[in-house]
Amino acid sequence: MTKYAFTAPLWVWRARNQTWTFVTVPEDIADEVEDLQTGLRRGFGAVKVRVTIGSTVWETSMFPSSDQGSYILPVKASVRKAEGLSVDGTARLTIELIEP
């Protein structure tokens, strides 16, 4: 399995009545992940990942974002609460690519 570790600021995206919190994957990591994508693509170009922040581990998808010029990764409220993260802070995380 391919793993990457990095620190990134959390940021908020609002649409209609919904609020989502994301981190942006560093461009060099995003480029490597993109190079590893072969065969059929998931919807919206999503890439399945296993994420670790502190002692919290979960599976999700990260998505390409033309606005951010990289992949963006959602960070659930339950994870932010469990790990004491605020939306104006940063997170140290590890992502592991999950083979389709």
C-alpha cells in the first residue's frame, strides 16, 4: 500500500445549507497519486483512501478540485471532535491509497 504523511490546514466549504471541512493534499503528493491512477476511474475522479489523524482511522474518498489545484479530503466532525481539531487549525495526517 502507498502511504503519505503531511500536515495541512483545515478549511470550510459552504454550499446551500451544508458545511464541509476539508484539507488540501499537497501538490507533490497529489501528482504522485494521480500518476498511480490507472484503469477505470471512480465517479468525479475520486480516490479511495484510509486516513489516520491521531488515533482516529477511517476510510473515505478524496476528490480532485480545480479550485484548489489538488485533491481535497473531507474531515468529518466526529474526527475533528475526537482529535481536538478546530476548523481554523491544522491536522497531521496519513493517507493510504486503497486499491479499487
